[in-house]
Amino acid sequence: MKTLDDLLTEGVEGRRVLVRADLNVPFEKEKPGVIADDGRIRAVLPTIQALVRSGAAVVVCSHLGRPKGAPDPAFTLAPVAARLGELLDSPVAFAADTVGPSARSTVDALGAGDVALLENLRFNPGETSKDEGERLEFAKQLAAFGQSYVDDAFGAVHRKHASVYDVAKLLPAYAGGLVLREVEVLRKLTGQPERPYVVVLGGSKVSDKLAVINALLPKVDKLLVGGGMCFTFLKAQGHEVGKSLLEADMIDTCGKLLDEAGDKLVLPVDVVAATEFSASAAHDVVAADAIPADRLGLDIGPDSTAAFADALNGAKTVFWNGPMGVFELAPFAAGTRGVAEAITKVDGFTVVGGGDSAAAVRALGIDEQAFGHISTGGGASLEFLEGKELPGVSALES
């Protein structure tokens, strides 16, 4: 695939470049419009800055959340435009629509080195439409804003959306540095990773991770399972899990996975069990096979954290996706912190699989530079490891 470096070599001075970024940032729950984690904005800065330095007029587009194909103030990108301007130390023009009058006038006013951000792409039903004609029509309107297209939104490349797939077919298309690096890293994991190869999976649901578990089990030396998903595995072993998160329809599947995996699949031996889902709830460390019926597990316990750290010791390749507990609540963050810190000590290639894992690293103040790579796309990373074709990547390669 052609890269941003190729585009810069060809020259962009005085030309408009449409950049698909992933600015799908989280906001403070109690403070609408206040960005909780600007990691995804920072991640795309090098691409935007390189284009600005080369004299391009940069038109940035992104989605945010899951609005239903119509404008919704809760999902406006206006706060993102303001933060992007702060990080660039230069104003970012904001278009109040996607391809309408505001977008057209905003883009027309751009000069060399200027940056604009279009409103949330998912405010337009054409962005996510299953109707190829409707999607293509929206893509054509977007493509009119650029003479070249750069995709630096790895977090969206697993979606066959207008701005990800169709625009790449309409304009000379290039992979941004983020996308290029992500693909290189994931190909390393799916190729011949150096062993021992240890994968750590957490998060809420087994169903969300089932495909990647099936894909990875034959390839890894150890698969460590924490987070809410571990309780369905514990139930499959016949243990009481109390009020913990449970996918009853996945119990038989987990039982079969345990039989197939043998000692490859490692579960927690203790958990932090609380009376309710609250930072102020009474809680205790209990054995994983003795969770009280009136309690719910919200983190792996200290013995589990130590066991996971021991399994990571000596690993040469590590992939981590999903927190070990409810790290957002201080009493239930120790497991995620302990496992993350153990991964930073690995003398090998370590990859954090985006999403909540990347957010946890930043929220818990762990040095991001201590990991080999922190992905910007949790879902895209998992689908790549599952062996699925990513439409955004295939469009860049065609």
C-alpha cells in the first residue's frame, strides 16, 4: 500500500488532503463535552503536522460514538476540534455539518497549512449505510473535499463505511503512520511470533472475544483470562459466581474451550468480590471457587495477579486486550495495574490491544513508552488476529 511518506514525496503544497482520523474519544460521565482521554487525538497529530508542514490544506473527518444517522448534540465533535487546535497550537476550523453548506464553506476557506474538522460522520446515514449506493453517494461528497486521501484511523478500518472504504476507492489513497504501524505489528503477531507467546484477555464478555480465543489458542503458549469474562469460565468449571457478570448461553462453550486448552488457559484463583457495583461497596478477596452468592467479582485478586505476572515472566511476545477488573473504580484497579506493570517488565515484544486496555494504561499513570506498541483500535486489532479481512486495509492495498 502507498504511505503518507509516498504522498509527501509526491508533494502536497497548496493541495487539499482528506484525512480519516479516529477521534472517537471518551468524555467525562458527569461533565458532557469534557474529554476524558485525548490519546486518540494525540495519536493522529504526527500525520496532520507532517501535512501542515508540507503546505497542505488538511480536512480531517471522524466518527464519534453511535448516533443514529442524524445530528445529536451528545456526539458533536466540536470539543474535539477545540482540543485538536490546542495540541496543534493553531486554530482548527470546525464545520457544523458533514458535507453540507457549513462543510463546503469551511473547506473552501482553507489555505495552505490550515486544518479543518468536519462534524461527526455518523450524523449522515450514508456513512454506515448497508446500501452501497447510498454509501457511495456520501463518499463522493466527502471525496470532493480532497485531492488525496490519507487513512490514519486504524480503529475504524474493520468497518465497511463510506469514509473508510469507499473514499479510498475514489481518491489516490495512502496509509497514515498509525495504520501502517498497526498492520506491521499485527502481522508480526499473526506470523511467527517469538516464543513464549502469552496473551492476556479481559473485558466484559466471552462472546466478544470468542472468535479471537479460537484463533489464538492453537498459537499461544499461555492464554490468561481475567475481567468480567472470567466468571463464565469459572461457572463452566462448576463454581458459584454469585452476582458476577455471567453469559449463561456461553457456559457450554467455555467448558469446551477449557477442555481443548488444557493448562494453556489460565483463570484467576482469587477475586475481589463486592456487595454492589460501587467504589464505596464493602469488598473482600475470596477464592475464585468460593464467591459468595450475594456478591459480584469486580477484579482479579492479588494471588491471581501474582500468578499472571509469573506466567508473563520470560515471555518474548505478549498481546493484552481488556482490563482485569473495573479499573475506573479505585478499589478494583489493582489487578489491571499489576498485570500492566508485569507486562512492562517483559523482555520482549509487548502489544496493548487498544480500547479499554489503552485507556487503563493512561488512567493508571503507567508509562506508555514501557510497552512495545499501544494500539489505537481494540476491535480492529481483534478482528485482524481472528484472521478477518479489514475493509479499510484492503481498500488501501487495492
